[in-house]
Amino acid sequence: MPKFQMHAREFKKMLDPNRKAEGHTKYVCYLETATIPQDLKEWTKTNPRDQKMTTDVAKAIINSLQENDDFHELNRGVVFSVESVSFDTRTETLTVEMTNADIHGNIDGGHTLHAIFDAQNDENLSLDARYVFAEFFVGLLSPVELAAARNTSVQVDLKSQEELRKSFDTLKQILQPFPFEKRVAYHMNQHYDEGIQVIDVREVITILNMFNQNLYPTAGQVGFATENQPIQSYTGKETSLKRFLNQGKEQREKTLAQMAPITGDIFRLWDTVEREFPQMVKRTKHLYGAKKYSKYSNGEIVGQTMFAQTDLKYLVPKGILYPVVGAFRALVTVDPNTGFYSWKKDPFDVWASLGERIAVMIWDEKEENPEYIGKSRNLWTNLYKEVLLHTLF
């Protein structure tokens, strides 16, 4: 079991007044920053966000660490959940033990810890007589509530908290075969320094939500009644995440498994529309490149599709992508016996047949701001009806 030693001053033990019987204890001290082991970098899973050291807050921490002898009083400090703590009063050596990466590790003060490690590695920086206030909690069964409460200087978003709760584990399993899964960000600042096109997990969930028959059912509607359009998918990613979570763990995991047969097609359909929509417009004798939002620049590559990262000479705003891709939920059918999802017709064949018609419908909106296109209930409904009608013939 990993043990970490460092030099500490003013070591104190504080028993939890409400949970003494459970062994819930907090230890506080001032750690000598030069002695904090770099191996603690491997114990940060309990922190709800990665550390982005280019922010003003991070830069202020770095400057304070270098310039202030009383850094230990000016900085909020670092917080850890650990298995055990011991202190040798003679040598002032603090020893902490960690056993479970899901529970033990850094909970708050990740930017401070990162700044200290950077200073240790930089020969031009000095950590002489620099201490940092530290708290070590023993007996925590979960780091979630404490992490959410402590990370308040920059508010921890919902997805980061849910990542600690392992709310995305089933989704990760379903996405695992897809290469883009490595680019999905499940918590704040994840992948920020890797130079890749990051996909917010809320985007993935929001796109899947449009086809979720528990959230936006298509079966059993009277005629072409389509009041329940997933417009919220475009207008509110955080709200869409809440809708996903509010299904309850058992139901959402069951639905994700039942949607698995069409999940790959959904992501491929998104990329297909993102790649081919400008050509569909061109076939209708219109100049897509004339739209400012196309970002067309003399045939140069101006972006990539979200999932497959195919090079693009034109960009298609999400205000167009969401209602177009969302219309294809009209093709979804659910097996009454197994609950598994399938398509009434091949969505790519339908796109090939209807792409030009769909392009005309959006072009006829005569709207230069895709923000308004994505919020148009009439457009969402009309696109959905167009796809639905196609399933009848």
C-alpha cells in the first residue's frame, strides 16, 4: 500500500464531533513544500477537475508561492482523503497511506499542488522556507460531497461531480469502441493541454438524448403531433445532462444499453450531416460558402467533424446540426419484447434521399444567425415531419 512521507510543522489531530465512532478524523499541519512527493500526482482522481495552469487564478498562486514567505497563510491550502496518517514528533515526519484511488487522493487545492510540483522541477525557482496548509481526512467513504463543497473558488460543474459519482461508467463502456472516446471530457479542464479537439460529455449525452424514447418518445403520437421536440438539446446542455441524470441510475443505464445498436449510427450520422450539408445546399443551386457561419476560406481546411475528425472546408453550426440530426429520431423503433432500438429505415439512405429537401427547408428560413435556427420550434417540427413522412412510403 503506497505510503508518502514529507516534513510537517504544527501537526494537529481533530476528531469529528459527530462521527467519532466511525473513525472520521481530520489532521491539519503546515507541509514543507519542497518535501511533498511528486508521486502524489498519481492520486488526483478524487479531484473533480484537472488543473489548468494558464488561468489568472493559477498564475496568482504561482506568484504568491515564489514571492511570499507567508504563503501558508495566504493560500487556502491542499486537502486529501487518505487511509491513515502518522506523525513522528522527533523528526517532524508526516506519513500518509492511500489504498483506494476512488476514495483517496487530492480533493481540493489541485492548482496549488500543481504549482508546487512545477516549482520543484524548475531550477530557477526556490521553495526555501515555503510551507502550505494541509488537511488530511481519514474515514471518508466517498470524496464527492467534500470535493463539491471545497471546490468553490471556481464552481465545480455538474458533470465533474457526477464523474466522481461514477454516473458515466456505463456510458464509457458503450463509447469505449469508438476512437473519439479518448477525447471525451468527463470533468472540468480534462484534456485542456493535450492539443486535441475535446468533446464535452454533455454534448455526447445531449445528442443521444434526442433519440431516447423515454425522454422524447415518437411512438403513440396522434397523426403527426410533434410537440415534444428536443429543442432543449440545442439550447441547454446542462439541462439536458440533468434530464439524463433524472431518469435514475437504473433506468438510464438500461436505456443506454438498449440504444447501443444504433448509438454508432447516431454519431456517424452527425458527422455525415456535418460533412455533407454544404454539398446538399450546393445541389439546390445556393452558395453555402456565402454564409458567414460557413467560415469558408478559399478552399482551405477550416475545421474537422466532431467525432471522426474529417477535414472540413465549410463549417456547419450546431444550430443547424441539432435540428437536422434530431429529425432522424422519427426513424427509431423499439422492440416491444427486448426494448432494443433499431431503425425503421437506414438513416444514411434517408439522408441521401432527403438531404437536398432538408437543405432547402433550412435555407428558406433566410436566417443569418444559426442561433435562431436552432431555437425554431417550427423548423424542428417540420424537419421531423419530413423524415417521418419518408418512413411511410
